[in-house]
Amino acid sequence: MKIIEIREVTKPIQSAIRNAYIDFSRMTLSLVAVVTDVMREGQRVVGYGFNSNGRYGQGSLIRERFVPRIMEAKPQALLEDAGGNLDPHKIWKCMMSNEKPGGHGERSVAVGTIDMALWDAVAKIAGKPLFRLLAERYGDGKVNKRIFVYAAGGYYYPGKDTETLKREMKSYTDRGYSVVKMKIGGAPLEEDVRRIEAVLSVLGPDQRLAVDANGRFDLQTAIEYGDALSSYNLFWYEEAGDPLDYVLQTELARHYPGPMATGENLFSMQDVRNLIRYGGMRPEIDWLQFDCALSYGLVEYLRTLAMLREHGWSPSRCIPHGGHQMSLNIAAGLGLGGNESYPDLFQPYGGFPDGVNVESGFITLPELVGIGFEGKADLYREMKALAS
Ligand SMILES: [Mg+2]
């Protein structure tokens, strides 16, 4: 058993939206195919992966460093044992040879993208859904296919007024979501308060709003917003300040009593450990949003989950950023608290297999072999084009 080839293509996922920090007019991602020599049911096994929105394609890193290291390794050095499956842990170590520690930058995105494709291949070779393989190998063997998902949107874009924002949010609850999220921090506080109250006016009693500042605020602004937000019983207040400013996060927790969320821009177990050690996050009420597709993949995410457990955090406090099916599999197999979803954005990469609907804020994962990309026709079309 061996990897014959790894292909990468950089794809546009641009749109007119912006958050408090960036616009998405030139956003891209990397799509990767890991082609193996394994045949299953008359078909060659190909694993697919891509990185989440927000960090751009990583084609040059993938092509110049990480793919050559894998392809130059002895094939049997990348297997579990003689005749066994591909071993993502060994391949991860191979990819990270001659890489210094720290300074995680965006190589974590390149590695995470290849890692996703490897896990897809591993589950396909094993002939089962990835969530089952994860539950058997790293969990208690039980899967929970019913996953909480929330609708992320509420971006700023030219000409968008509160009526448009309300219509957008209403369209999410109409599609079965019980929690919706909107951006803040891209307008003055008074305007954001008007936007928040407008959205709350269209939510029912069992529906909740989360807000996301995308790391925009200094401490004083984060607290001013926190004071204004504290009367609204929000689902969470996300990424108030810079993702690496743990003093800000700690200080904000002293002022803001409601749930907070952060972590989508922490790309290694070590960075996450610093957040847990020094960021004042509260394991009873706060949420962690690390996204494996941006942060060295599932091999690293398993280390992060082990570290969290040692620090008294349940995996159920993790609701990853990114809205991809990889995180849905981790949630179903290893007990995460749910996953982000972008109902109208970043297609065809985000979302669920065809025919999966949101009901009262939850989806139920179908039994698809691998990560399940083959169940989403528009996405699989792009993947197949890369592999053939
Ligand atoms: Mg966010």
C-alpha cells in the first residue's frame, strides 16, 4: 500500500462580505487529493482535503515542502505496520521533519489540508465513516451522529441595512437553525447595538444569537462592548481581542459574565495550551473553536483534545470554526459540542452531504465511507476533477 501522488489546486472562494478585520474579495483555498494504489469496490482510493476559509490557499508550501517529504519517504515507513493502513501520525512526523518548533504561521494550514485528505483515505481504506473509525480508535467506541450546528453569517457588505440583516437571519431559522451568529466590530458600537437588536427582534424564544468581533478590539473597547452585550443573553461573545492576547481575554472574563468563545486563530496545541493556562477561559461556560483544517490537522487536534482533558476541559466545549465535514466527523466520533455552518457562504466546500437537513439546530450524519464528501455532489465534482 502506498501513496502514488498528491495533487493540489488553489481555488477561489471569494465573496463581497467583510468582517471587522478582512474582506473576502480575494479569498482562496487549497484543495488536495491523496491518490493511493489501494482499490476498493473496483475504485482507486483517493482521499480529499481542503483548508477552511480565511487563510488562503497554501499551494506553494504544499508543493515545495510537505508533499516532497511524503513522496521521498519509504512507503512502508508511512504505514501502521506491514500491510496495514496509512498512518497519519507517521506521515505527520514526516511532513514536519526539518521544521523548527514555534512560529506556527500558516504552514499549519498546509499540513492540516493534507492531513484531512489522509484521514479521508484512511477511513476509505478501512471501509467505514471516519466518525466510526475515530470513535473506535480514540474514543469510547460510541458515536453520536446528531450534531449541533449553528448558522454563521451576519457579515458586513456594501449596501446591507438592518432589514437585509434581519431577512438573512430569519432565513437561517426558517432552515432549522436555533442559533445564528453575526459580525460585530466593523461599525461603531451604537450601530452594532442597533444591528443586534434588529436580529433579536426576529428570533423566537428558543433561538439565540452569538456575536463575533474577529479579534478587532483593544481591552477598553472589548469591555465597552461587553457592557453593552451583557443584557442580551447572547449564546456567546466571540474573539473580542487579538487571538494571542491572553491578558485581554482574562480581563474581559472579569467584566463579561456571559459565555465567550475563541480559538479559531490558534494553530497549534502549544498555542491552545497557552490560552487554557493564561487566557482566563471558563470550562463551565466558554467555548473553544480550534479548526483542525487550519491547525496541523487531526493529528494535532488529538493532542489538543488530550491537553484539554488534562486541564479539566470536556471535548463538548469545542465547537470548531470552519463549517466543514471533517469537524462534523470529529464531533460525531469524539464528542465535540457541535460545528459551525455557513448556510450561504464558501460553497461548495462547506456544508453537509446532500439531503441532510437542520432540525431544531441539529443535523444527523449519514453513514458515508470516509469523511463523506462523495455525498455532496457539487463538492465531489470539484474533487473528482482534481483527481482524474
Ligand atoms: Mg470567528
